Amino acid sequence: MSQTAIYWYPMGSGNVQTITIPRFITTLEDDDPEVSAATSETIAGGMRRQLYGDWRRVVITRQHLRPEIADEAEAIRGLRSLQSHLLAGFSIGVAVGTTAAWGGFTVSGAPRGTSAIGVLANTYLPWSSAGDVAVGDEIVLQSRSPVGAREVHRAANVISGTSGGKIITLQRPTYYDHSGSIFVRRRTFYPHLKMPEDQLETPIVTSSSNGQTFDFRLELREDVAEWWALNDSGDTLTGASGQPGAMLERRRFGGR
């Protein structure tokens, strides 16, 4: 896979920083859900489920980073620095692909069978001016947890509107009814990822081949509430002012 970029605000404040993993990613996995639910069964054999939400685990691997190559050595230093940020519970954004850093919100929901989705603008444009969506790209539609739904589509047509907005025609109509605003992103763009507790003792960079190369592995989990907080706040991401207020609030109270 192509170049990967990691976007982060060190310890949740300041200007956005970018770590670029050059050339290719060895593997990318994002299909395993982490689910919170309660299921009850009746004597007659009926089943009822209360779903509290599901979150995606994202695993990114890059083998054999070479410290003798300048841009790969810079990536190793950045990744080693990133570990403290993740251990403290702060989020990062990851874009796998040079134009993958694209995602935004619709004004309203969409009923089942909708073929075109209108997205106001790329919320994450300050992270990368190259972020875009084009015909043939896979996109994810997700409405608000816990009763929302997630579905993956391919863009059949894309029309650019005013102020960076997009009207995306889907290759096939939507499967679900989506009430309220929908979050739409490129499938290989993950703007709000955090390190889960079971990964706290796992280094993200390890030495291999007697220290001549380094392997990089991240296993993170989406923080769905964080992107909806960004949408609800009306704040924008800017390099000048750091993270939006919604994220700064999570920083102040999340470490208690």
C-alpha cells in the first residue's frame, strides 16, 4: 500500500504534527469490531439484543524501516516520540494513501435506498490539502452510535460543490435508514484512533534483523464519540489553534 501519514497534537494541544511512513504499508486490517451488547433469551427460545455500540479495531504494520535512509529514520524518531502520546490516552488520525485524509458530515440523515450523499466539506482539510474523494474510492457511511449503522460503498460519481462540499453518487443505494447527520470518510482514513488498554505494554516500534531495520505496528481503536463531539461543537481543525474545543475538553477530564 502507499504512503501513510499520522496526524497528532502532542498531548492534545498545540499545532498538528505529521509523521510520514514512506513508500508502503505492509498490512492494514480494519474489519474486526469490538462490541458492547447484552443478549437475553426467553424460555420459548426468543432472543432480544440491546446493542450499546460497536467500535473498529485498526491494525497497521510496516516492516523493515531502515535507519540509514533519511526519511525512514525520521519516521522511526517520530514513532518513538508518539508512544508517550498514545499511552496518555490521546488520539491520532491515520491516512493510508496520499489523498486518503478526507471525511466530513452530512446536514441530515438519509433513508434506505438513497443513491446520492451530500457532504458539507472535508472536516480534516487542515491536516492535508491533498485529501479528496474520487470516482472508484471506497467510502464508509456511519450514523450515530449506538443505534446507528455502518456501511461501505464505492463512489460512482463525485461532484464538487461550494466551500469544498461534495455530492457523492454511490454505486448501489444505501442499505440502512440513517437518522440525523452521517459521518462519511474514505475507507483508509481513520481520524480518531486511540490505544486500547490491552496494547499499553506493546511497543509500536521494535528492532529487527539485529538492529539493522525496525518494524512498526499499531493496534488502535476508533473513538466514535470524539468525531461526533467535533461535529456537534461546530469547531474546526486548524494548525494555528490546535485541536477543537471538544477534543481539549476530553483532554482536561479524560485522565481522572
